[in-house]
Amino acid sequence: MSFLRGLTTWLGKAGFVHAPAHYGLTPQEYQRHEVANSDKSWSAKGIDATIVIAQICDFDRYVGASMRLMQAFGLRRKESVQVRPFEHVQPFDRTGLPEHQKESENYLWIKGKGGRVRWIPIASTMQQDALAFARTVVHSRASPIGNPDRDLRGNLRRLDYALARFGLTRAALGVTAHGLRHQALNDTYEAQTGVPTPVRGGGRVELAADRAARYKVSKLAGHARLRAAGAYIGSRPRQGSKPDQAENLNQQGPGTDTARKPQ
């Protein structure tokens, strides 16, 4: 509706699009919230992602490789399909990140929304295994994950088809591909603090620890604002805490992202 209002304004027809209630829409159907109030992870629906993704790998190894990367690195659909598992893995000294940010010897280069680049440390066994499998799928060191017989749009359609085939839709099992991203980011916060996220019913976390974990979640997700973590893990209880709505990861926290591309 925002797009329609903008279009009609440009056409000199301001007011042509009525309020949502005029079209029978309730606030729940059109309002967007910047803070998650429920866990959208697959695990929240009782789905074992590792088992299901293994089945998808047997069905279509390209889709399976993409989904393993989504699970391990918290990637978006498009990001996972475009990963080049050889070229996009680089040693820390090629990332351009400051030395105090070093978390691993090797990093995965990801170009996300708006052309924003982020380097994700390859620190866990799950991440290493996902990349190792992806390298068995691609046809050359320069190839992305997607099936070379399809273009990007075709590979994304194939991924959606595979999800639907296995019931991984909002209508069937109540999940989407994006739920793997939510799961990875919620798991990251819990691993950092030792406490489940707010949307998972976690208790109070000391302010400094909470902020550090939210910073890590936002960086992993590829967002520039600290408060963006709330869209995945929920908000921190307000009592005794300070609002972080104005914080920007490019101005605060331990360093900034770099747009340096792998050589």
C-alpha cells in the first residue's frame, strides 16, 4: 500500500488509495513490526533441519547445498545460491578487517541486500562441513552453488519448489526458508550469552553481554543497525536497559564492515 500511495502521489492522484480499513484489512494484516514476537526458527515447529536438509540433498544437491549454507551461516535464499564456495572463502588477512576483530583463520565473503558486504568467520564444524559439501557440488572453482543449467531466478524457483515438495511452507508446516536464517541467528545469541533469546523465552541477560550478542547477531545478518537484531531474536526487556534504536554498527561497536571483494 505504501508503494501504491507513492505511485498515485507521483501521478498527481494523492488520496486515491484509501486507508487499509476501507479494503477490509485488519492491522494484523498490514502492519509490519521491527521486533519479533515469536520464534520463526524451524526448531520452534519441531523440525529437525539437519535431517530434512539431508533428504533435500538427495532430491537436489544444488538446493541442498544452498540450504546447508543457510543453516550454517544464516544466509538469505539469494545469498546462498550465489555463494562461490572456493573463491568466496578467504584468509583473514584478505578481509580488510581490523586485527582485533579476528575470530577465525578463514572467512566467507557475502554480498547482501543493497550491495552491503560482510565477512563471516568460518568457526564451527557445521560451517566447515557445509562449505566442504558445497565444493563437491560446483563444477569449477569459480562456480556459484546454483545449477549451471539455470539462471539465478530459475535456481531460486527450484529452491522454492523443493521447499514446497517437502512441506516447508507457511501453509503446510508453518515455516519458510527464512526460518533457517532466524534459527542461525537465535542460536548465535544463545551460544554467545548462554541464555535463550527473548522470543525463545530466555531470561534476563546482563546489559553488556546482551549488547555484545546483539551486535554479533546484527553483523552476522548483514545489518547496519544494532536494533535490527530484534527482528530475529526479540527485544530486550526495557526495565534497566537503554533504548538502542539510534545505534548504528558503522559508528559503534568493534569496527566496521568492509566492501573489499575477494581477490
